[in-house]
Amino acid sequence: MPDERPISEKKYGINKHRFLELKYHCLQYPEWRRELAGITDTVRSIEYGKEGKGSPSQGSATERLAIRRAELEDKCKVIEQTAIEADSEIYQWILEGVTTDYATYRYLRDAKKMPCGKNMYYERRRRFYWLLSKKI
């Protein structure tokens, strides 16, 4: 992101390293969405000779799938809800801006028809990271 820079530590209480942690957390959002779309199959073939020898802590394939889906859904929901909290009118552009490398302000304004100015967008994006920092 060429126009990406850490937010003011004095104003938001987020240092450069915490900002980068939040940024890279958000950039995983599309991967989590793809994984959620793809993890639906719980049917596994039986490995003969291994019935009943599994660890009780591992759980069944269905249990592991349900746990993973819940974890991914929670991570995605936190990012989505935080974008809404940052600004409910432009949250979809904030969401795209913080979860992708390509969505610069200019791209969001020109290609995606974002209905706000540069200052407003960047202020809301900084607010997003500040809110997210309090949550995770």
C-alpha cells in the first residue's frame, strides 16, 4: 500500500508495530473468507485398524470443522463490525480498504465510487484501527 503509514501514536495510542500487527491481521480477512467458503466437507473415510485409537482431545472431523468455522467467523465478524462502528455510511469502503493491498483511496473513490473525501476516509480508517486495537 503505497499511501499506507502508521497512525499517530500520540493521538491513538497505537505504536508502529501494533499498527502493523493490526494491518496484517486485517489483510488475512480474504483468506479467512475463502477458507470459510471451502470448509464444508466433514465426510472422511475410515482408516481401518485405527478405529478407537484417536486422541480424545482431537474430536471428530465434524467437531474440528465446527470449531474452525466458528473461529474464522468470529475473526471476520470483528473486522466487519469494527468497520461499521468506524462509519456506518462508508463501512464497505473501509472494509475493502483495510482488508486488501490494492484498495487505495484513489481506487475506492474512482473505481468504487466512494462518496467521501480523502480526509474523511483516512480519519475513519484511523478510527477503525483504533477501535480494532481495543478489541484484539
